[in-house]
Amino acid sequence: MITTEVTFDELAALMKKAAGVTVAPQELRQAAQSPFDSFGLDSLGLLGIVGELENRYGRSLPPDSERCKTPQEFLDLVNTTLTAGA
């Protein structure tokens, strides 16, 4: 069985790729409860990340994924969704 879990490292890479926002993974981890906009990521950028993840895993994420306010909230939702169907 493959355990699929999106990490802070992966999220940081996606933020760069999908939204052009550069943030260090350890900074994301330390500020996991900080709002995305404090990293310079807006809802459109988050939507791009949702799209990237859906393509990568061939799974739809919940419609409220792009409304997550913090990296921790987003990763929790994404990982819950991905592991639920594993």
C-alpha cells in the first residue's frame, strides 16, 4: 500500500511552482498556523496548488480546499482526503 502524504517540503515546492511564491519548508513548518497571505500566497495561488495536487494524485480534493487559511489546515485536509481513499 502506498502512503500518500503531502509534506511541508512538497507544499513549499508547489507554492513555488504553482504560485511563484518562494518560502522555505522549515519556515512553513514553523509558521504552520499562519495565514497563507502572510507568505504572499492568495486564494488563486492556492487554487493552482489544489490543481497540481489533483493532477499528481488523480484525485479530486474537497471544494473547500482553496478556502483553507493556513498551511497546517490545508495539509490536514489534503492528507485526510488522500488517505481516505487509499
